[in-house]
Amino acid sequence: MPDQDSPRAARTQARYHRVQTDVLQLKSRLPQADVGDIVSEVLNRVTALRKANGDRVNLPTRQKVERLCYALISDDMNEGAAFIHDVQEDGATLEAVYLNYLAEAAAILGEWWDDDHVTFLEVIIGSSRIYAIMRDLGYLFVPDRLVEVKSAIFATVPHETHVLGVQMAADLFGAEGWNIEVMSGLPHETLVEQITQSPFHILGLSAGGAHSAGALARLIVAVRLARPDMRIFLSGQIVRTSPDLVAVMDIDGATNDIEEAKHILHDLWLDSSAQAG
């Protein structure tokens, strides 16, 4: 971890605040049912890290993880991040932070939510901070292999009915030498699984208007947690009709203009290739 007074630490803190603020703003603009889906997505997907991996290095006590949980829902938006910084300074590995701190904290917050030990608002805050911390640590994950040909996934948001535009975009990018894999008409879990297993590092999403915002936000959160290395680009009517929602989505670029899209995806390709290399 960088020294807390270093320029990198300042950028890290700024990124953490931005991601957390954007997620909270997004949740404040969505129906409660969609917010509940996003909260569950964070808690369940992070908790699954614990279930999928038997590595118990640097295993904290439940009491210590509960202290982290209280830090994550405190009035101080920095307390949870500071807790994680401190355990890393004490020697906790990145794997331990993910599997034995954040995953356990997500599980406990889920238990507390079920038992009415915490309010829905507190769970929203806690899940947003877990997500922000994991996004902040995501830069430490480097793609394990470089895809030599310019490649991307083009996918429609679950329940989206207008899929022709995605195929047309795939054809146009294919003519430019891109290798495009189209994923459309898939339910949420299947789509996330296929994206997670793909060797590609760029994901182009297409969504209709504001009606798609909940499913889109949930999908972005899931991909960010499952594939920290993935660059996410957004197109579709939602870019034009709901710029306020798009502005707080955790994405790397958005446009409906095909020429601008080519430039954005080219830059994302260069960025992902540089990281992999």
C-alpha cells in the first residue's frame, strides 16, 4: 500500500470516494427493488469468494470482522477503508483481504440484514463501501494472458429486447479487424458467468432507456467484482435518454456515435494491453 501522504495515496482516496459516491447516487435514483438486487449482488458475490476458496491465510476472528462491519456502516465514510489499510500494513495479503475480511464481512452483513440487526440503509452503505474498496484494489489484478488480436465482448443487458444494434455494431467492428463475441438474450447469472470465463478484457454493453438501468447497474457491479481487469463501455438509448444515470455508472466510456466508439474502444484496448504486458 502507498504511504498515506503520497500522491498515489491521494489518488487512491479520491478514487474510493468517487466510486462510493457514484454508487450511492445511483442507488438513490433507482427503485427500491432494483437497489435490493444490487445490494444482494454485492453481498452474495463477495460472500461466494469465501465459499469458493479454501485459503485461510491471515484468518481474522469473527469479532475482528464484526469490527470491520461496524466500520463499513459508520458515519465516517473512510473508516472501513482505513480498517483495510491498517490490516494490509500489518501484513495481510491481498487474498486475505478479499477472502477473509471483505468476503466474511459481506456474509455477516447479510446475516445482520436477515436478522434485522441493521437497517436497509445501513446495508446499502456497507455494500457500497465494500464495492468501493474492491474496486480500489482492482488495479492490483493484472490479466493473466494477453489477447493478441483486438477483441471485445458485445452484450445486451438482461431482458433487453432490442438486440439488432449489438449485432450491427459487432459487424462494423469486425470490418475494422476486431474479434467480437456477441452475447445477447442471456439471463443475468449466465451472462456474468460467460463474461467471467472469457479471455477478453473489454466489454461493450448495450441498454435501452431508463427501464434498463436497474439490470444494467446490477450487471456492471457483478462484472466489476468478478473481473476487476475488465474495461466496460456503454452504448444504447440510455446514453441519450438518461445521462444522469450513466454519469454515475461505474464504466470506462459511453457514446452512441460509432466513430467515437471506435476511438474509445481502441484506447481501452491499448490500456488493457499495456497492463497485461
